[in-house]
Amino acid sequence: MSAIKTSKILIADDSQDFLTIITTYLKHEGYSVKTTAVPSELVPLIEQESPDLVLLDVRFDGSNGLDLLAEIKKKDPKLSVIMMTGQGTTQTAIEAMKLGAYDYVLKPFKREELVAFVKRAIDAGRLMKESVAYQVPEEGAHEGVCIIGKSPEMVEIYKTIGKVADSTATVLIRGESGTGKELVARAIYQNSSRKDKPFLVVNCEGVPETLLESELFGHEEGAFPGALHKRIGKFHQCDGGTFFLDEVGDMALTTQAKILRLLQEQTFEPVGSETTVKVDVRLIASTHKDLWKSIESKEFREDLYYQLKVVTIYLPPLRHRAQDIPLLAEYFVRKFNVEYKKDIKKISPELMKHLAQYAWPGNVRELENAIQAAVVMSKKNVLLIENFPLFSGKPAAVPSQGTHPTGQDCEALLKNVLAPVLKDSSVTKDAAFFKNMADGFDKLLIEAALEKNQGNQLRSAELLGISRNTLRLRMKQYGLLDDPNP
């Protein structure tokens, strides 16, 4: 069952007609809805119902909705509250944000607008409240969300989370899509002194520049076509809290400049405004891109890069920590057993072998989705290879962690892989072929060593059997040097 079907909303407004219309809309979307037209009933109803979201009128039957908001936030700082009004003013909106409102909306609003801001608010509340553990859960445990792994790479990440969580340092989380960058950001937030303040997420990928600036910094009425009302931006909403800027490498340069100023001065101007807004926000960013390459291509600001990477956490792809795959697979089985009321006891040894050897280009997210589908479709209490269409043919296998091949084994493996290519004379007669092939293998080995050692050049050089200076020269040659300075 999806989260939207179980989310509970409490609406507080003194207009019965409005309550009837909005309740109808939201129930049609699958939400559970309670209403009240009496101010004195609001806080007791919150305690009784534990809603995921409160929609609260600013002028509520003679009471000041902002006073009620302050009372709600004292009791539950992480409860998402959207303030509603038919006669909004800039000062009221700012006061609502200061008191911890998730958003401030003007009546009347269209049905699709209502559904959109309700979903965003509930998702934001869930991210703040849903705990993220970063240790392997005990057998049978399934509550909350876990970052799973006992590999040395993951242990180092847990240590780093513990070290940086309670600081104000900006953190840059690097890693391929699907490796769990948002979970790491949430773990940092939940172990910080800001854990009772907002945690908001904006994904920069694929968002047009004007819309992204408006989302982050807000805008004035008439700032651009379609800006019919003043909008409070996410950074303003997140004052005092933690902001996760996902896929920061996809931001336009103009937006990057405003982010840089925010980091340096904690100030910004909304789109179309000359008024400076001051906030206190801790920023965590993530990217799947090589930002140094983006800097060289003039697509990313070098000064912003250094502001973001005060602390860097690198999440390795799942194929480079294959020893964690059984732990992850068993955890996901337990999780989906509960969600779909199944009783799958174990994963067959044959299937587990395939899971551990597959390359998982989509990383942890792909593994989770595959396990979810298998649990849903399985009619037995054991997951079998037949439950995974992925393995209906020959799996795309990689040497599993823990099998330590000798040099001769590697040579035989490479011969098998390269045999079809080497037989193609139209390719091999190219004078540059063998040099490019040798360089390609060299680059792959260097990348693997750096990923295994989380970018530590000294340990990577030792692993490769070369000096650190030689490693840096080769990294520069292959465009792998994030930081050109020693």
C-alpha cells in the first residue's frame, strides 16, 4: 500500500462550505481527512489523530492561526502545517515561515494545486520523521529505513556521518544514481542538533532555471509570466534547518551564483525582489557527476565547488561492495514481507549467488526494485531464480568480492572478454587501438582503486604498486583529478 493511501490530513477552517469541498477533493485522492471549525478542538485533535499534515486558516473563527501554529510547533516541531488565507500579506507569510509553517497558500486554489502542495508537504514531513539507521538491523527488524552494509567502505561512511552530523559544515555526497545519497543526507540531519528543525529536499535535475530559482528563493508577484502571487522559497522555509540540494551539478550558472552567496553570507533575494532575506541553513549537496569535469567545461563554478566540498562523502557503487548484497537482499525481503503481507523465509542459494555476481548498474535502488517485484510475484516462501526475469538468460556477472583471482586468472578472463574484439582486423589494424586499449585498462584500474579507497590517493597508489606522484600524473592524463592542487 502506498504512503498516499494512509496519510492523514487535518483541516482547520471556519467555513463549512470550504471544508466540504476540500475534504471531497482530498478523499478522492485517497487521503484520510478530519476537519474542525472550532479553534479549541484543533490541538486535542492533533494529539488524538496524529495527522501527517495540518491545513490551518490564518483567521480561524476569531482566533489567530499564527498563535495556533506556534502552539502546534511546540508540541510537534516536525509536523507539516500549511497556512491558508484569503487575504494574505507579505508580513503574515514571513511570520508563518518563522514559526515553522511548511508553506503559506492563498485561497482560492485549484484542485490540482491543492493536490500538489499537499503531496509535497506530506513528503517533507515523512523525510523528517522517518528514521534512518546506519547499521544492519537485527534479524526480523524492518522498522524505519536503514543504510545497509558491513563492507569497509560503508563502515568508513558511518564514521564520517558520526563526525560531521553535529557540525554546520557543508557536505558534498558523491556517487552514482541509486547508491543512497539522500539516505546519507537524512542520517546526517537526524543525528544533528538541527533534527527538530526543517529538512527540505530539492532535486535540481531536469528543473528549468526560472522554476528552480523560484523554488529555492521564492518570487514576488509579477516577477515573471505566471507569477500571480508572492511565493516563499524553500530556503526561507528551511530557516534554522537542513537543506538537501540533490544533483547540484545540474544547476544553471546563475543559480549557482546565488547558492554561492547563500553559503558565504546566508542571504539571498527572491526572484524579482530587491529585499535581502537572511537565513540560517545548513546545506548538504549531492551529485552523480564529476564536478571537476563540469568546471573544466565551464558548466560549474569552481568557487562553489570548494564551498560545497568542505566534507566529501563518496558512496561506492553496489558492484564495488558486493559483500553487502546478501545483507541488502535479506533486508528488502523483510521489508516487503511486511508491506505486502508475505511470509518469504529465505532466498535460495542459487539465486543469492546470481544476486551477488550481477553488476547492478542501477545500484541499491535497482536491487530493491527487483526484490520488491519478486516478493510480490512469488507464490512460495522461498525466493527462487524463476522470480527474477533479470536472470532468465545468462546474468551479466562480475567477479564477486571475496574471490581473489590470481594474475593468471585475470589474464584468462580478459582473453575471453577481448577475443571477439582482437579477431576483428578492421579494429586492430588501427595504430592507436592498442595504446587506447592499454590506457583504457589503466584508467579503469585507477578508478577502481580510488573508489575502493574513497578517493585517498596514497592508499590507492599503494594498492596499484606505484608512487603517489605517478598516480597523480596518470589521473591528470585521464581527467580524473578533482583537485589540481597537491
